[in-house]
Amino acid sequence: MNSDIKEIEESINDIIQKNEDAIKGYDQAVENSKEIGLKSYFQNKAIERRNFLLELKAATPALKTREEVEGSVTGALHRTWMDVKTFFSGDNDKAMLEEAIRGDKAAIDEYNEVLADTHLPLKAAAVIRKQRDWLLDDLKTIKTLEDVR
């Protein structure tokens, strides 16, 4: 296999894995949150990230991408930290918002890295850029939610 294609597949799979981690993290945030509005927000974020996965895979049909939502070891550790933080925190909702912000920042970094370091097909680059920009806007929204709390 051409090394450029392999590099592109690995980069896209990194983003896919980051979204898998986000889905699992948002699902966990739903469980740990108390406020109904915040639960709904986190549920919508999980749906959004599932749509990101579908969009990424549709933009790269010729590439080998991950099939199942598994997540990563780092993501599993982050979710464990969310549980620990919830257990010891007096304000579960605030703790979940803080972790969502942390996760979104990590995802944005991953997207930026992929956009900077690979020779992506145009369609894939456009999808990745659009999703990254969406995450940047969401980060502003979630920070506003945190400030309101």
C-alpha cells in the first residue's frame, strides 16, 4: 500500500477514534448530569458526533476506516476520570461541562493536526475542516453554559 494512503487512513482513523471517544464521553455525561437541559445537550452532542462519523466515512469510501465504535484507551481513562470527578464533586453538572470542554479542545487539536500534516483528499479535508469549525463554535457554546452555571 502506498505510504501516503496509509498515513491518510491512520489520520482519519485518529479523528474517527476521537469521535468514538466523544460519543462514549457524552453518553456518560448524560448519566452523570442532573439537570434535564444539560442531559439533553449532552445527548444531542453524542448524536452530532455519530453524524460526524458517518460523514467522515462517506467522504472516504475507498479508505479503510474503523467500523465499530470502540474508543481508545486514553478515552476510557478520561471517562474513568469523569466518574471519579463526579463522585467527589459537589456539582456533577459543572464537572461534566469541564470535561466536555477538555474533550472538545483535544478533538480540535487532533483535527488541526490532521489538517496540517497530511495530504488529504479534497472531499475529506473539506469535511474535516467543517467538523473542526463546528467544534470550535460548540466550544464557545459550552463555555457559555459553564459560565451560566
